[in-house]
Amino acid sequence: MNTSEIKCFADLPYTRPDMAALKQHLQKRNSSLKPHIQALEQIAIIDEVQKLKSHYQTMQTLRNTAQHRHSRTVFTMRKTPG
């Protein structure tokens, strides 16, 4: 990885996944996989499914990280000196 590609967490955009649209896209791609289509077409479909899944997993990771950071901040703010 090139270090110029590394971003701060705050610079990573989070968009809430549209689960209905994701489900529809995955069902459409899965139904496109037929035994009679060429291998290259199948690979293209699988690549598209992997991109959809990767994007969803990235958004999930960003959300989990943001929630964890927020929880840690709130917990730290509630602590009172002994």
C-alpha cells in the first residue's frame, strides 16, 4: 500500500447501507449465475458480488469503529478522579 493512500479515520466517508437495495442486487446477481453461461461471465458476476459485500463490510467496520470510539470517549468522560 502506498502511504499516500492512507487516510485518517475522520476522512473515511460512512453511508448507511440500503439493506433492501443490497438484498435486491445480491439476489439479481445470484440468479444470473447459470451453469450454461461462460466462465468469464460467471467470474464477472462473482467479482461484482464481492465488491458489494466488501463495500457493506467496510461500512459495517466504520460504524463499529465509530461506535467503539464514541463509547470509549463517553466512558472516559464519566470517570471522576479518585
